[in-house]
Amino acid sequence: MKIHQFYINRCLELAKNGLPAAMPNPSVGAVIVYENKIIGEGFTAAYGGSHAEVNAINSVKDKSLLSKSTLYVSLEPCSHFGKTPPCCDLILKNNIPNIVIGTMDTNSKVAGNGIKKLIEAGKNVIVGVLEKECIESNKRFFTFHNKKRPYIILKWAESQDGFLSPEKKDKVEPIWITNEYSRQLVHKWRSEEQAILVGTNTVLEDNPRLDVRDWKGKNPTRIVLDRTGKISNNCHVKDQKIKTIIITEQENLTSFENLIYEYAIFDLQLPIKICALLYKNNIQSVIIEGGNQTLQTFIDANIWDEARVFKGEIYLKHGIQAPILKGHYHSEKIKNDKLKLFFNHD
């Protein structure tokens, strides 16, 4: 069993290479072993491209060895036609006799059917090697399919005395609480998720771009809460340079390719409604960088998975209070900033 864990662990290392480009597909790693030697490897290509098993099989120079090999894969091979043909069919076509799978795919389109197909074809199939680690590697994918909502990361920066920002500002731009290294890290995080969400006040006070200009990567889809239409067309979030979804109580607004309006009543059920709209738009992960009200609403509803909280060196003395989040956390230093990492295990 330890040898299986060794190769599945290698699959997990490979799977990291596929994120975030693979989303909304899971990022999977695959390894092909013949006589205790790796003869092929692969991971999930960018969305619409080949899956890990296909890339691993294609990487094997001597295809005659496949019929005497073991395929290790971190997630159950797909058995349905999507953007690409079923991986199970390719495995069977190459007559790979042994398949070791990290965890079952809970997507209703797969959900054990791939495993069943391989077993019915007479293959030796082992499931559940490093299962916990394999689920963790695709936590966004599993949250999306199991909970019917995106994986939610809360993020904010607060002063030493617990404020998000001053009550009043001279200019419509951010007041920086953290150092440049922390700010660059935030842009890296944005590149790793499918969407970023802010409330009306954040847009009106800071006019943010919500992009990844300080990091190389894809800009997340911008999600903006604008209940009554206070945000003007002059704001960056309406420049249509990045796909933006505006959630509002205003009805019958005209949507464009990169500026989409979604209707919702802003009541106590708003976090649930936001999750439903993001699920509808096939968004598997979102960073919520809103102000106190937006963040606290999700905290109070207990609809979140991670929280990343920076504490800078500056004192504001008064201003807008930071959200209140209790529980255990792991902390680390980013130069003179402190970063607290919370995980919601409910």
C-alpha cells in the first residue's frame, strides 16, 4: 500500500501544475508505472484541453508497455463526453490492466460510473489511496459539486487597532494598510480563483480594478453587489475589460458580453442567493474582498471556507471596524505584516 501512496502523492504534485487554468474542471495528476518505473506522467490541461490520463498515456514512448502497467490517478477517470472524450475509453483502448484511484469524482456526470466501467471491463481497480489529500487538492471542485456553491475565501486587511479604513477619505482610492509584499500576494491569490466579490461601498470609496496587475495570471471574474444602481459607468468595474457580474435589485437591465446583470432581493438570505447565482454561472471559487458589511454577512451566515486576514503596522485610531471572526487560526509574517489563516470545518 505504501508504494500506491508514493505514486498517488506524485499525482498530487503533478495536479498542482493544472491550477487554476483547469477550472471549472478539477486539476488531476496521473502517473503510469511499469516494473516500478514511471514511464509516463500528465496533469489536466487548461479548460477544454486534455485530461491528466490522456496526457500521461500520450507521454509514454513505448505504448506496448501500457498493457503491462499500472495507472495512478488522483481522481476517478471520467466516463462521459464533455469538452473531451471519456478517459475511461482511452484507458480501455490501451488495455491498461491496473488502475489506482485517489478518490471518487462526486460530479453527478461521473459519480462512480468511471470506476464501474473499468471494473466491468475486468480491470483491477483500487480506490481511496490518500483520499483525504486528493479531496483537499480539489477542494473548490468538491465544494461546488457537493454543496452547490463556490469555495469561499474571505479576505481583508485591518490596522493594528482593528479598522478596515478611515470613516472619511480625501480621495476615491484605497488607504493601504499592508506592505507591498502582502499586496502582491493578494494579486497572486486573485489569479488562483475564478471570481472576486465586493460590495457597493468598496467600489464607491476605492474605485478598485480588482485585477492581477501585480502578478502574472488570469484576471478573476468580478462580482459586484449594487442593490440600487449607485455605481456609475465611470467606475473601473464597469469598463468591460474584465468579465463582471453585477448583482442588483434593479430589474430588466441590459447585459453585455463582459457586463452581466443578475437580479436578487437583498434580504437576510442574500449570501445564499449570491451562492446560487455564482453556482448558476459555473463559478467554483470566489475571494470576497468586500467591506465590513459584506464580509460580516457571510460570516454570520457561516457560509465561508477560508479567511485570510492581514494585520498591518499602522494605527487608524477610528474608522470602519473590521469584521469579527472567532476561532483557531494559523499565523505567519510577511515582512512587518501579520497574516492570519482561518479554516471553517463545518
